[in-house]
Amino acid sequence: MDVFHVTDQQGKKITDSKIIDFIEKALGPKGRQSKEGMQSWEGKRVGVHSIGDHTAIELIGRDRPGLLSEISAVLASLQFNVIAAEVWTHNRRIACVLYVNDATNQAMDDDSKRLSIIEEQLNHILRGCEDDEKEKVARKTSFSMGFTHMDRRLHQMLFADRDYESAAGVTTTNVDCPSFRPNIKIERIEEKGYSVVSVRCKDRAKLMFDIVCTLTDMEYVVFHASISSEGPYASQEYFIRHVDGCTLDTEGEKERVIKCIEAAIQRRVSEGVSLELCAKDRVGLLSEVTRILRENGLTVCRAGVSTIGEKGLNVFYVRDAYGNPVDMKIIEALNKEIGQTVMVNVKKVPANTKAPEASRGWSRISFFFGNLLERFLT
């Protein structure tokens, strides 16, 4: 028996019957999805497969400034329109899930040649920024992917990519917010046979989802949990055992779980400036926008793309090329450059609030993704 006391992002009671019906359907028997993908992803950089009239593309590799611009330029050159996407970066790694359709109206499931071209060109881009031996071996492996929720998939991809292992010279703490690093402790309750994972950090939307995804990927079962929030902070406790019934007995096991949970929390966090861009949807829109961001010295930390009717909505969390906060003069110049054809909404994402203004727009995008993927499955 799981009981959840929930509010919307503004802290108000949920009264929209459509949202309530959506939650009930998603949590019911028909909302369950197969556990595919985790075992088949490890070692793959690019994967392409078709879902209905759309093609799903998954990429993972080493991040660098301008990489998203190069990826979207390849898709535009091949006349593919990005209708939905989400991009996460963490510890110099990038994971993308994109859904595209073919503007030339060719049958994608019969056109293996075009699929091979996509894979080859995207692999070439990722190859350009990965030169260590691990990546050379990984590129030789063929891909075989399952289907799952978009955020769930990004967690699986980054966990399999071991993004929780800090890159050389990279720290997992946020330089702009010294108190950002989550406080995670693991204790063992001998009489009950559980390990208790205690997490205290800044509260935000989908925090519990991110932690539970990672515990599941690590093959731990949550038997009991206590979730609460007070002001801007959240306190969460998980009583867990491994699928084989064992608890976390060694310091090495505890340290790995702490690192993985910390990575799961930080993957979604973006502080600084968010740009919400709205324009008439067309092939090459994402390529054009990301090119302009790159030319203005901005790097994308996290991004979401959705298409509603004839409108394309892109949300970018940006920093400068060195990972520092963006000079607002650059944002003003960017607004003047693209403001004639693209509606731009600039928001500063605070570091110390529970539900920043930008997160409301982000929740709308995530809800759209759920509806979109639901259509693909029916």
C-alpha cells in the first residue's frame, strides 16, 4: 500500500480531472511498461528505431560546447524534424532521446539505408570528442534497444555509462551553491534486515522519481519509504534490500550507492538562465536555434523540445562555454538576433527556491512527452 500526498508545482491541490485521470491510467495495469533496454544499452553510443510514424534516436557520449548544435544540424540536413526531445548533461557526459519524423515522407521502417546514414553520421560526431580506449571499444558494438519512459531512459543510459564516476578534474558539487551537494547516509537495521538510505537535499519536482529509478537500476527493492519536505528542503528515507535479499554490508557497496544517488539528483538540476523559445515548427528549427546559442558562446546544460500543433517549443538551460553563469548582456544580444522570428522568454532559475518559475514550463513539456509516448504505444 503506497499513499502519496501531492500538490501541483505551485503547492495547490490538484483539481483538474484530466490530470487525475491521466495519473490513474498511468499507475494502473495498462500503464505498466516492459523492463527492456537496460541490459542491451551498455556499450552503445547511438541507437535508432521506429515507433509508428516517428523514429526514436538515443545518443550518449562525452559532452562539449556545440555538440547539440552539430547533432541537430545532421538531422536537419537529412530532412528530419525533431518533434520531441530531452537532453541531460552530467560530469561531461551527454544523453539525448529524440523523436523525429521524416519530412520527405519516406517509409522509415523500410528504409534501412537512411537509418544507417543517421547512425553513421551521429557516431562520427560523437567520435570527434571521444578518444579514449573505452570509447573506441564501445563504438564497435551494435545496438538493440527497448522502449521506456523518456526520463527513465535517460537515467538508464547515464547509469550504464557510469556518469557517477567523476571525470578527471571535475567535481560533482555545484560551484554556485556550496550547500547543493545532497547529504546521503546509509545505515543498517539489524533486527529488520534492511539497509536505510537517508537523503536530505533541496526539494524539487521529480526528486523521488530520480532516486527510485537509480535504486531500481542498481537492483535494489524498496520495501518502505518515508518522504517529507520542509521549506526548500526534502527528507527521504528508503528501506531497501538487494534483489537477492542482501543488505549493503561493505563500505564499497555503500559508497557506490551514495555516488549513484547523488548523480541521479544532480542530472536534472539546472541553475542559472533558462530560455523558452517558441516559433512555427519546421525542419531545421532546432538546428537554427542551437547554432545561434553556440555562436553566442552559450552551452546547453539541459534541454527539452516539444511540438504542439504547428508550434515548436524549445526550453534550454544555458551557461557559458566554461560552465559559468551567463552574462545577461549576451542574452539581450541573442534576443535581438532571433526575436523577430522566435518568441523568447528568459527566466533566471534561482538556486534556493522549491519551485522556480522555470520549472512550471518544464512540467508542461514533461506532461506533453507522456501524452506523446502514450500515442506511440496505442
